[in-house]
Amino acid sequence: LLAETWAYINMCLFVFLVWRLKERDPGPPPPGRTVDIFITCYNEPLEVLRRTAIGARAVRYPHKTYLLDDGARDEVKAMCEELSIGYIRRVGNANAKAGNLNFALSVTSGEFILQLDADHVPLPNILDRMLGHFNNPKMAVVQSPQDFYNVDSFTHIVNDEGRRLWEENRIFYSLIQPGRDYWGASFFCGSCGILRRSALEDIGGFASRTIIEDMETTMRLNAAGWESGYHNETLAYGLSPGAAGAYHVQRLRWGQGAMQILRKLKPLTMEGLTLKQRICYFAGTVTYWEGWQKFVFYMM
């Protein structure tokens, strides 16, 4: 009975999240703004970093590209010098990715930051398509979908005969994020998103109390009165987990981070959030309890 009840509650939360999907028109990009593109990395292969760095350098809107090397590798520094892009290295690895980003914020000055993971190659028009959302002075962060080019990954299903493709994250980026955006609760996903520097400075930089700094940072921005948005157009392509092991490591991190959000930030009672935002953030974290519900079903 408890498992069935939880399944029903989960269904209601999902219906709430996708009740109406919001489509935003970004409008023209504001001219003359300064943009920094951050590429965070630790121990990724050099050929993966090079691909992303070349793609970032080729983005058309005027910008500066920086590679944030938490692995402190001299070969990465040499590659940045070869490609004529910025190289940022800090001492130590405190607070992991959030600490890496916060250090980069302290030594750069762009009004906006396009954050990319080491394997996400942006299209040349990514800033032209997304910066228009920031004509709204209260917009703090805009996220775009994370899509992938290694279609032989663990999360892809390929139908060669029908020439069709399915990837697990499509549910989240095609349904849940546009639905959350309708309620004002779409969130930064760690890559392929643009953030306003002044908004980050208003909350003290990227949050680091949990291991999912992206959702935590967005929650703090929303609680401080800033808006978040979702741009439903693929503008960068990355690498999806190639095997079950990498997939489980990634999902375990997301699940652990969700539990930390529930325990430390308490979405349902967090001050500054609207009721609709509280429900959205609560729904986005308690979904990881579904494993216990399935366990009960399996045991039955």
C-alpha cells in the first residue's frame, strides 16, 4: 500500500511538472556585451578537450574562452597556448567543480558566463541564440538541452531501419525542463547554460554545500528573486556515458546530490521560493526515492 501510494504521489508530481510546456522567444542578442566561455576539466583525454576548445573558440559572438584545468596538466596548458585561448589553474581542488568555477570568476570579468563541460562542443551560434533572454534584467541563468553525438552509448536506442534515435535524457530536456520553466523553476544543469555574473555575485558565487552545485545554485538564485529560463534548442553536443559503469557513477552522484538538497536546503520550506517552485524542486529530488518503491514491488 505504501509503495502504491508513493507511485501515485510521484505520478501527480510528474503531471504537475509537465502540465504546460513553455516555449521562449529569445529575441535578438544584446550587442556589445562581454562573455566568458568556461570549459571545466579535470582528467579528460586531450583530444576531447581540444575538440571542445576549438568549438568554443569558433563561437561567433565576441567572447573570451578559458579552460579551467583542475587537473593541473602542463600538456593542457600547452594546448591552450597553441589554440590561443585562456588557461586557468588554481592551487588545490577545494569544493570540486564549484570551487573551480568560483576561482575562474575571481580572475575574469565577463558580464555573462557560458559554462561547458569538457566534452560539450558548442555550435557557433550558441550565444546568438541564447543571449537575447538576458534582455530581461532579472534573468540570471538560461539552460539549453544537453545532447550527445556518440549514439552508440549506454543511454541511446538506435533504430537503423526507421532511421530514428532515442536517448534517455530526452524526457528531461523535452518535457520536464519546459514544464518547470512554466512554473519558473527550470534549473542550470552544469553545462550548456549561460549565467549572469552579477546574479552569481549577488548569492556569493556557485553554491558548494552539495555535490550538485548546478541545481543548488539555481535554487539560491530563485530564492534571491532572480529568474531562470530554458531555451529548448540543442546548441551543443557532448559524450553520453559509454558503458553501464560510467552511467551508474553519474546517476549515483545525481541521487546523492538530490538527497543532500532535501536534507540541507529543504525545498518545501526554503525561504524566497514561490509555492510552485518549492513543489518543482521537491519533485525533482524525491524522484530518487522511487528505487525503494520498485524494491517493494520486486520483493512482492
